[in-house]
Amino acid sequence: MGWGEAALLLIAGLAAGMVNAIAGGGSLITFPSMLAIGMPPVAANVSNALSVAPGYAASVVGSRADLAGQGRRVLRVLPTALFGALCGCVLLLNTPRRVFDFVVPFLVVGAALTLAFQKRLRGLVGHPQEVSPKRATLMLHTAVFLCALYGGYFNAALGVLLVAGLALVLDETLARVSALKNLLSALIGVVTILVYSVFGPVNWAAVAVIAPATVVGGYLGARVARKLPANALRAVIVTFGVAVGVYLFIRATTN
């Protein structure tokens, strides 16, 4: 790896860490950067998953104030998140990606629109305060499992899916939902690190360049996200989610 390639990956990692902390989708910066320096697609996808994971941990530190009082909730959904991420990793390593690559854009756009029309959709599924505790718990675990499954498989725009799913089933401010998103993303990242580092074709040189940059970017992005008004944060996430979905759709239909 030359100095120019290392500089490209370093900048991509910094930007991806910030984007992941604010909206999610930073993998769409680092993944193409790895392809641009000549890495095979599978190796780039696996190496990318490992590279962005430390940035999620930094995002947790940056948003820790909004995690206060959510410890019990985290402990309840922790097994669900870990199991979903593990299933996603197994799918990636053992199944062809073509079909899933075509479905992913619709998932991302759907998540963005879910967040955009959150209040109207709550009228259909029921406001968290109006549903029974048993149903609310089931909805939460379902949302976490599906998002973790996606994160273990592909990861790109995981934050968009998590924010949309959690905001729909939790009666919390968007800032607190975003903080929980950061923590769950970090936990999913731990699973991908453990699985892919053992079974995946990792390019450790690329990981060594990008991972530290995502830590810096993740912390800075989380601090920015905390200062954004709820409507502004929602608009950023929705806009980025739709843009990511359109990009993924074009890539899936042209490759």
C-alpha cells in the first residue's frame, strides 16, 4: 500500500466515523475506497466491517450522556443483538450476495421513510405508551434482531435502520435513540470483529489505517449529533438514508 492509498483510506475513515455517529452509512465511504485501491469485493466488505467497528465505540463515548437510564434496556436486548449479528455474519460467509444486494436498497429507503413518517406510522402500530408491555417488548426485540442481522451481513446504513426501528417502538427522544443506536452498533461491531478476523479474508493493512480514523470521526460525529435539534437530526438521517438507498440500488442494478 502506497502513501497515496493510505491517505485516501485515512480520510475515508475519518469521514465514515463522523457519518456513522450522526446518521449511519459511513461504510459507503470506506467500502468504495477499499475497492478503489484494488481490493477484491469480498475482502473489502469484510475488512470494512472490521474497520468501522471501533468508530462505533467512540460514538458511544461521545453520546454517553444520552445513554443514562437505559442500562436495563440494553441488557435486555443484548442477547438479541448479538445473536442477530452472528446470523448475519454466517449468511455473508456462506450465501451468495446477489439477491440480498438487490433487497438492501429498499430496506434502507424504507427505514428512512419510516423515520420520516414516524408519527403517522405510530398511529397504525400503536404508540409505545399505548401498547401492552408484552407487545412493546416483542416489537423492540424484533426491531433489534432484524437490524443486527442486517448489520452482521452488510453494515452499510445500519444506523439509519436502527434509528428508524428504535424510534418507532420506543418512547424516547431522538437523541437518546441515537445514543442507543451507537451502542448497539458497537456491539454488532464486536461480533463482526470476532467472526471476520477468524474466518474472513481480512486486509489488515487497510484496517490498521482506517480503524483509528473512524475512532476520531465517531467521537466528533457523536458530539455534533447531540447538539443538533431533533427535527434537524431527523432530516439529516432521512436525507442521507434515501441517498444511500438510491446509490445502493444503482450499484445493484448496474453491476
